[in-house]
Amino acid sequence: MANKAYQKIYTQLEAITKATVSLRAEGASNDELALVDGRLSQVVKTKGSLVTLQVFEGTEGIPTNAEVRFLGAPPALKVSDELAGRFFNAYGEPIDGGPEVDGETREIGGPSVNPYKRKQPSQIIPTGIAGIDLNNTLVSGQKIPFFADPDQPYNNVMAQVALRADVDKIILGGMGLSNDDYLYFRHEFEAAGALDKIISFVNTTEQPPVERLLIPDMALTAAEYFAADKNEKVLVLLTDMTLYADALSIVSNRMDQIPSKDSMPGSLYSDLAKIYEKAVQLPSGGSITIIAVTTLNDGDITHAIPDNTGYITEGQLFLRNDPDSGKVIIDPFRSLSRLKQLVQGKQTRDDHSQVMNASVRLYSDAQNAKTKLENGFDLSDYDLRCLDYAKDYATELLAIDVNISLDQMLDTAWGLFAKHFSKAETGIKQVFIDKYWKE
């Protein structure tokens, strides 16, 4: 029940910027929604009776005597099993032509799960992509970003992960998607017959950028319902966190806040942490795992957005174009899963760690051979075999379009070892050579 103070209608704005309006009002609270001249807005700052509202559609054309009506509650989402298979906007409203969802109303953007109610992640989430499953195994309850250049097919990868991942629910949070990207996701999910376990919250480029700020909280509120209430394994895919951070910057700058590094607000770390720290493995068996795309500006991993993300998360997956194979691969050198040791060899085959280490070491030797070649040095027979191996390894295992089981990945790697190297050159322990070597 809204407080009676919220029934008041205010008609005197004290200040108007490109994104915000300010007025004197009693009883308003942070994050509360309001209507300003009929446009949905949200309280972003209170100082005594002075309230600043962020207007999602922008303030152009709003007069100083505009009608302001407070709604008495922050943004919320109705949660129930009816969410499955649906597409929603940043406000949790259906955009797929289907009916409104009937369910329990929950505020979005609540606190993370109490650490006492957390359990150490220990369940593998297979994706069918060797650059993840073999080299950077994903664990339920993990938070990990995809770092990618803007021209790389990261949304294709996200769709593939969504369709391949062995989880109960997948929740897509799309921020600043082009209409083509939105239709691509929708078509891929429908064509695969996987809509029953996928829920999508989408903000497109045609909609106000500030609305992107609601998308992660909407997605994670849905995730918490299925993980905590239903004990399900939930994978949350967020794309693109750089566009989310840009929206933060827009609001910050228009509120005349002093920018920090790379024009980002000083609150960037805590804003991102509020999202990423929702990843959790619950003792009941439910879990929230977060994979989030962060596009890079000219490959700059030191920019404030990826830099802060790297502090918060448990590794990263790095997409790059591979000139030898002509494929987009997950770079084995710049990618890292800090939790993979929790499942490798425990929930996966006993040769997993040995194969992974040998594969990457031999690939590294190929890069050294390439450097020798570029500098005009003669290549040894071993160097030449490493170069041949690197092309096969990128094509058959690292490429994002490879979709096989983890055991098939391990068998493929053993086949590449036998094709290009002697047993001794792999450096793998004899017990595994005896068990798995393919002549």
C-alpha cells in the first residue's frame, strides 16, 4: 500500500537537465518510480526534500510546471513459472505479443545472497565449446565475462552457449541490442525448440539508453526466483556490459557528477559488483552463473570497464580472430577460469588437466615458432609440426563453432597429439599415455 504522501501531485520543477528533473517533495525514496509529464522516471538522488528523478525517455519538451506523480514503489517484476519462454522489455512488460505474467511481485535490485547461505561452487556447466569446457571450465555459481572486440560475433556465441548449456533455465539480458540481434536471438531460441527454458529481457538501440540500467536487475530477479525458490541451475547471459556502463556514464554526466577514469562514474566498481555478486551456488542445489559480454575499445583491456570487471569476476573468456584457421576462437592465453580446478578431474575425466596443459603448452610452442619465422630464423622439424598442430587445434577445438562433448574434446586432443608429436614431446604422464594414447 502506497503511503498517502505519494498520492500528492507536484507541479513545480526546480531544475531540468537532459536526463533528470529536480523538485521539492516529501517522503520520496531512492529507486522509487514516478511519472513526470506522463513519462516513467526513477528517483536517483534525495537531499532533504529535494528529489532528483531520472527520466528514462529524456526530458526534452517537459515544462517546469509538469505534473509529477510518485508511484510509491521501485521497479518490480512479477515472478512465476509463466516467465519461461517469454520476451520482456526493461520494465518487465511482455514484448512478444503474449499475455501479462501472473505471479508474485518482487522488487528488483535487492541485496546479494548472504555469504553464510553460499556454498563453494562444485558443479560443471558444459557448453559444448572446447575453449570453455576443455580449457576454462565453467562452474555453477561462477561469474565470468567474455571480452570481445565490437566486430566479433559475441552475440552468436551467447546464443550458442544458451542452446548448449546443461542448465534448467537461461536468462538473457540484452542491452543496446540492434533490432537484428534481438530478432536473431528470438529466431535461434524458437528454431531450437528451447523457448521453454529461456527468458529474455531486452533493450534495443531504438529505446532510451538509460533503460539498460534496469535490464541486469530484471534478469537477476528472475534468476533468483528460479534458483532460490525452485532450486534450479540458472545461467544468466548479459550483453553488452560496456553499453550498460555507458548508460551509467550518461546519467552520471548529466547529473554533473565528476567523472573518474575513462569518463566513467566513480561508482562503476560498486555498480558492476552489485550485478556480478549475484552469482551464487546455494546449498539447496540452486545456482546463478553469470556470463557477461564486455566489448573492448580498440582491444584495450586496461579501460575502466574491463579493468573493474577483471577485479570482480573469476576469470575471463577472450574472443579473437585466428589468422591461421580463419576462425573466431577463445584465446587460450588470455582466457582464464579461476574455478576450473574445482571440477577438472573430479567431475570430468581423469586426463582432463594433463590434456589441457599439454594442448596449451604445444600451442605456445607454435607461437614461438611463428615468431622465429617472422624474424627470419630457420625452423626445426619440431617447430614445423607445432605450426601444423596449432592450425588443427584452433580449427578442431578452439573455434567457437565446434560443438562436441567434453569427452570428445579430450579424444580429439589425443588424436592431435598422436598426429603431430611423439609421446615424450607431449610431456603427459605415462599413466595417461598408456590409457589414452591413440596410435
